[in-house]
Amino acid sequence: MKIIDVHSHWGTRRGFPLQTAEELAQQHATWNSKPNYMTEAEMADYFRASNVATILDFGFSKFRPLEEMRALHDYAFATEAAHRDVIIGHWIHIDPGMGEAGVRELRRCIDKRIGFLGFAVSSSLSPPSSDPAYDPYYKLCIEAGIPVLIFVGTTGLGAGLPGGGGVILDYCHPRHLDWVAAHYPKLKIVAGRPGWPNPDTDPVNRDDSGSLAWAGASTPGAAGRDDERVLPRAQHVPQNRSVAESQPHVDPEVHVAFRSDG
């Protein structure tokens, strides 16, 4: 049975989620791994060998100037076009501080999409998902019918750096997702990562609107930490799908797959 991976990072040098020398220096201490760069073809072959079709995410693109961000998005679409059998779409990050220019770039990506496209909101070094700056982005997502992936819970970004590299963990508290779901009832929302250290406050545990889904996330170096709490929640993922979140730069044995009963 083929695995549908709803969120995977890139394994190529250009798309690798850790870009700066400081981040790369922390990789072994935080995730117990080292960079293992691949070509685009090698990355696609990795997914084929793993029997996976995936939705990719740069993660870092929101920190880039607009023109560099546009080039990254075009690179993503070109790579998808070359490997349609295993790359089925993308999550797009845009910092809301870009304002109307960022909204136009999201619109451009929606118009240019090949397969799946969603808007990713990671509040690591960005405002929390409940911030009013996201309003035009959420409205565009509703208009275009695309989902929003809102990351909740802790992140490895900034681990081991002075002041956590400026990452404010509270910005990823599940209550922000709850606020978004309440104020944008027509928005399709995917909650990314378990809400640890606040898992009991995850809105997905009590959602009955049908507009909120939960996607499990594996964290390199932390596999098994929260498995018993997380696995039962896979029922919130559409049935007859197997869902995993993987990292192409980490050996397959550390991947954690979150599966529906189907």
C-alpha cells in the first residue's frame, strides 16, 4: 500500500530545511543526524523506493526576500513537474509581514500549481497564527479552496542557540489554532505536529465542525517520545489513507508513520 506523506522536507542542497551555518552546526545535537544532500532525481528515487507520494515543504522560504522566494517556488514546481509520480504538491510559507506582496505571491502559486497546494503557517520567528496579519491570506485560501497547515507544539528550530534563536514557543500554542478555526469557519485547517507540551489543549481533540484535520509529525531524534498519545488521533485523517511525515535527510528507520484505520 502506498504511503501518502502529507508533509516532508526537501533533501536537496537548495531545498534543505536547515540553511545557515549556525543551523547546520546544531543539526547533530538537535536531531542526531548530519546533512545528506541529494539531487532532485535522487530525492525522487528515495520516495519511490520508500513507496511514498509526498507533499513537500521548504520551511525556510518565508525568511527570504520576495524575488528569492519566488525563485524557490518556481524551483519547487519544476521539480514536481519532473517527478509527478512521487511529488504531489507543496506547502507554501510566506511571512505575513510581507503584506499585499506576499498575498500576491500566494495567489501566483495558486494559479501556477500543478497538483496539491496549501498555505503553511509556522509561527517560529513569525507571528502566531491568530495574528490579524494573516487575515488576507486566510481569506484568499477560503476563496481558492486550499487548506492551511498550522503548526502547533514545540519545534526543534533554535534548539541549543542563545535565546532559542529568537523562537517564541508560545506562538505555536494550540490556542492560536482554536482562534483561527473559530473566526474562519470556512477555512480548511490541518494541524501539524502534536501540541506537546500542551497536547490536551489541541482543538482537534474536540473539533466537530469537519473543517479541522490532524496530521501527525515525526521529529528526528525524538521518535517514540509521544507515540502512544499521538497514534490514536490518526482517526482525524481522512480514511483509506496512510499518512507519514518524514525527513529525506534522515535514515528511514527513524521515521514514524501515522496511519488511519483504513
